[in-house]
Amino acid sequence: MQTEQYNSKNDLTAIMVIFGGTGDLTHRKLMPALYNLVHDKLIPEHFAVVSIGRRDKTTEEYNDEIFEALQIYSRNKISESCWRKLRERIHYYQFDFTKQQGYEDLKIFLEELDKKMHTGGNRIYYLAVAPEYFETIVQGLHVSKLSQNAKGWNRLIIEKPFGKDLATARKLNDKLIEVFDEKSIYRIDHYLGKEMIQNIMVLRFCNSVFESLWSNKFIDNVQISLNEKHGVGSRGGYYENSGAMRDMVQNHILQILSLVAMEPPVNLKTDSIRTEKLKVIQAIEELTPEALRDHIVFGQYGKGMIDGALVPGYRQEEKVPPDSATETFAALKLYINNFRWAGTPFYIRTGKRLGAKSAEIVIQFKSLPNVLYFKDRHIQEPNLLVIRIQPHVGVFFQFNTKDFSSHHEIMPVKMEASHINDSLGNTPEAYERLLFDILRGDATLFSRWDEVEAAWMVADKIIAYREQKRFSFPNYAAGTMGPIRAFELLAKDGREWWNI
Ligand code: BG6
């Protein structure tokens, strides 16, 4: 990323209007990301942030709160000079976004700010609010003509959940598309901003050793695990209507799956990449009633020990009913029915309150015939390529070699090219990359509508199955790696989850 190259261009100037300026997302993710962009000299000279909130407060008071949040959530230490550069660009603007008149006033405010900050009429409208407000705000922007500001470009940024199912997602999309064109809508999937997710295409398409083996001919199975130690915390209300399928599988996991399995795009343009990703989701084999029964595992955590402390079960969490049937864990076996992948299973798992926090993709290559070295006493360890997303970030590769300390032994060598990255590590946070891309108009790391639509088609069926069948929850204790059936899912196929 070249700072000066972009900073000098006028089309990088903008006002970023954050609806939900006093909310969690803004404090934890957006402002720290903006601060780190200032730190890395990626924020253009002519740039302003207008944070919208209902509460009455001055910009000074607002900035004091942001300053406190930055101390906690920024990956770089806060320096006086960088903070000054960000602070002087932030404006707190009080208004109730459910009232139309407020938009007319906001329009006047933004036009004046444009003149003062030389932001060229470019606007980013970031909806960091609960999804039930998306339509109201977009309508407000439309009626006040804020969305058609002709002097510059207008971009709409929308956080998940994008609908609750295919029908509601379509309805929402129809509303958005009446006001903004598809190219101006940036649907955030923050996993796509993570370094190692962006690295999937580089690893595949820049290494002949991987790409030439990347198919059902050489790959035995693929495992994608997004495991979390956290419970739902204060988000019980949201999670109750979501569950692991809507929260993680429909978006983050299917996006990762599509990057792992896609064909090489014809070039690196946004739509070429998105088109190949879409084809993967469309090729996911339809789940028959038998597949739903045998290839899908749901779980919900009960109380248990995490890092030596007793934690409550999901049903005891705030805003969760004591008989909740929501899944906090899902494991799936999927097949991608295309020429490259037919027959190779993709195992997926994600869950809350698991015994380990890790996000990784394991590519297990097929074993060699059990002759020669593997004939009798040597057990064959498969070649494994592990793409570590977090907390380790990097790549692990396992291959076999001679054990030099003995005469006849074979041993697996584990090559690790990764580093540990906690929130204060040195790897840029996903939101930094995503905000920067929004600013320069690169939508590659955002989901196109047809990708979201195809993902809902897959997820809807699985969610409907969960909803019509009562599972006996809770079925795993906090601090374990999920329900027993999740292990059986692989054991039935003679495989196991890799915990490298
Ligand atoms: C969010 C989910 O999209 O992703 C959360 O709503 C989840 O429930 C989070 O905890 C995980 O993201 P990360 O970046 O912490 O792995």
C-alpha cells in the first residue's frame, strides 16, 4: 500500500458519515482502524469523519471517549501527533436518524464541511447500527438526496447481518438498490480484511507447488475451523436470532471456502474474482434429507471451565431464554460438485466457548501408497498445509523426511512460518484494510449481492432443518471442542480434526 500515491489524488478525499457513532463497533473497530491509518500515513489530507449519535454532547466530549477507546483497542500506541491529526477531522453530530428533518440539516452541515475541509463532495455513509435501522437510514439519505450528491461519489457501507434469511436479504437488497447502485454498496465481511484470508489467493496462485496439487486428485480433505473461546457476552439478544449458522457460516466461512476452492480468475479485477467465488458457492452440493441428518452437527454450550474459571452455559447468558434452541456450534461436511473438487469433502466447524481459540484452514493431501517405506513399521503422516488466520498468522507445512538420529526412521518435519498476533500485534487489523479500500473504491474484499444471495440459499436449508428439529441442548461443555458428534462426523470417514 503506497501512501503518497493515494494521498495526492483528489478522489481519495471524503467525508465519512458514521451512523452509530457512539456504538461499540465505532469505538472498538472503526476509530482504532482510522487511527492506525493515520499512523501509517494512509489517511488523505482532505478527510473528515462525522459521527452521528442521538445523545447530546460536544465534539470535545465525544473525542475524549474516542481517545479512551483508542488506548484500549488500537494496535499502535497512541502518539500525540497522530491523535491530533485524527481528532481535528472528527465532528460529532447529534441527530435522531429516525426523523426525516434531521437529514435535511445534516445535508447542510456536510456541504459546509465539504467547503471547509476540501473533501470534494465525496461521501461514505457507514451504517454501524442495528440492522432494523438500515432501511430507515437509506430512505432518509434518499429523500434528502444525500445519496445523490452529484459533486462527488457516494458509497454505502453496510455491516452484517445482511438479512435473516434469503427472503429478508432480498427485501433489504431491493431497498438498497433503489437508492445506491451495486457498485456503491460495500457489504462488509471483516474476515476478508484479515491478512491470511487475502493471502489465500497469493499462496495458491503464486506457488506452482501448491496450485498444481490443488484439486480432488491430490487433496484428501479440507478443514476450515473458526473456533472461539468467548461466549456471547452481552450480545445474547442478537445471537438468539442468529446462531452460529447466521453469525459465522453464512458469511465468513462460506467466503473463506470460496477463496480456497475458486478457479483462478481471468485477472485480479474485483468482478473477475467475485465471479469465481460465486461459482464455488453455487456448486455446493444440494443437501438431501440424509445429508442434513448425517453431515450436519449442531451444538450449544453448557457451563464449563475456560482458562481455569467456571463460565455459565448459553442458556444462562444475558437475554437468552432458559430453553433456547439456538446453536452456538455447527460442524458441516460439504461437497463442491465441480470438476476440480467432486469427491473431496470440506469439513467446517465453528463454535463459541470452545477449549481453544483458533481460526485456520487445513489442507490435507492424499497419502502415498503404503508400499516401500510405509509398508510395515512406518505410519504415514500426511502432508498438511495449514493456513493460520489467528491468533497465529502465517503458514505451516508438514512433510516427511529421514530421522537423522536413527538408521531407518521416517519423521514428519513441521515447517512453521507464522507468528503470534494478539490484538496488539503488528499485523494490520481487518478494518484498517477495509476502510482504506472503501476510500480508494476497491470493492474486491466486499461481498457482491449474488454471493450473499447464493450463501443464503445454502444456509437457509440448514437453518430450516435446525429449526424444525428439536435438538437436545446443551450438548457440549464450555471449554471442550464441541459435541461428540462433531468428532464422529470425521471418524465415520476415517479422518479427524487436525489441531496443529
Ligand atoms: C463476528 C461475529 O462477525 O465475528 C462474532 O458476529 C464473532 O460472533 C466474530 O465473535 C469473530 O471475529 P474475529 O475477528 O474475532 O475472529
